[in-house]
Amino acid sequence: MSSNQFAGHTDDDLLALARHGSAAALEALFERCRDLVIRVVRQRLNWPLRRLVDSVDILQDVEVELCDQPVPMAALQSRESWIGYLCVLALHKLAESQRHYEAQRRSLDRDVPLECVPALPQPTAAAPEGVSARERLDLVERGLSRVPRAIFRLLRVGHTHAAIATRLHISERTVERYVRKLKSLPPPPQ
């Protein structure tokens, strides 16, 4: 079921469906609370980070987290607990971005001359002995961060770039950019 198929349902109905394991109901609940979570993120996003992190990126990370991790039952008891859960997830993602920004800013070796960067190994055409193609894909997937991992998983099951963009609430160009990066990755270790 898509989120517009829940148009006649109340939030309490969706929460009940989500407690019984409906991923579509969770998605519909997330869509209904999207604007509120974005407002919370924008309130807390400090000025140095605003030029580096978009509030929609934080929201996408929250959505990916919802897909990756089970939602605690306590978060599905009421609309308020659901919104609170989403806001806490968003604030954790925001803090993670802040820590990353601070670490980059303080890093002594952030500027490295190109001569010092080691050349990437050339991809091999054949899989190593004893390693199946599925195992190689799993190795690649483990090395990715959340959004590229979500895109990689959706590509593996046959979704188009447009479908991935719609599902993750990002532009199709962003999906294509991630796909180009995925294609340029070196092969997994053998």
C-alpha cells in the first residue's frame, strides 16, 4: 500500500497498523510528520553547518534509519510519542553531522597534495576463487554509508533511478550521482 492509500485513515489507525508490522503504515506516518521534523531540524541547525548540511538530508537519514532499524513499540503508542521519536532521531543525525564537521575542521591532515594520494587498484574482471558474486556485493554494501547503502540495496532488487529517488525523497540527479560513485568504487577485498 502506498501512503496515499491511507488518506482516509487517522493517525491512530496508522499507529495500530504499524504496531502490527505494516511498513507502509510507517511510511505514511512519516510522510504526515515530515514538515514538523524538518522544522525541528531547521531550528537546531547552526549557521556553520547550514552551508554544508541540508535539513532534507537529515530527514532522508531519518527515513533510512526507519528502514534499517526496527521502531520501538513505545514510539508507536501515540502521535506524540511517534513525533518525539522522529525528532530524537533527527537530532541524533544532526549531532552526528556536527561531530563530523568539527572533526573535519580540526583535522591537521585535511589538505593532502595529490602526489600523496595512493592510486586506486584497477578493478578485476573475474571474482576471486571461492567468492560468489553475492558475497562480493555484500562486501561492497558493508563498506557504504547509509544513503548509498539504501540506494545500492534498491538497485540490487531492480528499482529504477526514478523509483529510488521517489522512495528516498531525493532528486533523480542525486541518485545518479551516487550511482556514478558506486560504479567508481574499487573492487571489494579478496
